[in-house]
Amino acid sequence: MRWNRVFKSLLKTAAYIVDQTADQVDRASDRASYIADQARSVAEDARSVIYPREDHTLRNVMSFAAGVGLGVGVGMLIAPASGAETRGSIGEKVQDISNKVKGRASTQSYSTGTE
């Protein structure tokens, strides 16, 4: 019975020490989080001073317009045929394909499964 009391007393002491250690760890963790948040805030302020945000909208629009103009110019220089000739050849190819499809559709008979 006496050892039982000693054992209970030791367990209570160990639980108390563990609880106190957990509280200290929690306080240290909270302090570290607070310091990290302050450091992040200072870093963001410093970054905005060193690298201010610039508005690049006009530069982006001008770059896009220059790219479109350059593409149109190069396309006109290296085009193999005039616009009318190109449109005519595209129309002929579309007509040939449609004739082939119509020819296949008229020669094949499909069964519908009903009589």
C-alpha cells in the first residue's frame, strides 16, 4: 500500500512536469510565430521600397501591337500567293472534300435496324 502511494505521487509529479514543459513549449512557439510575422512584415516593407510596383500596361499593349504588326508584315512578305489565289485554292479544296463526302454517302447504304 505504501509503494502504491509513492508510485501515485511519482506519476502526479511526472504529469505536472510534462504539463509545465508543454506550456513552455507553447509559449516559445507563440513567441517564434510573432517574431516570424514581424520579420515577414519588415521584409515586405523593404521589398516595396527597393522594388516598387510598376504599371506595365502601356508597355504590354505596345509590345502586343508590335508583334501583330510584325506578324502581318512577315506574312505578307513570305506569302506564296496573293489573297485571291489563296482563297480560291481553299475554296477548291473544300469543294473537293465535300464532293468526296457526298459521293461516299450516296454509294453506301446504312441499315437502320427496322424493317
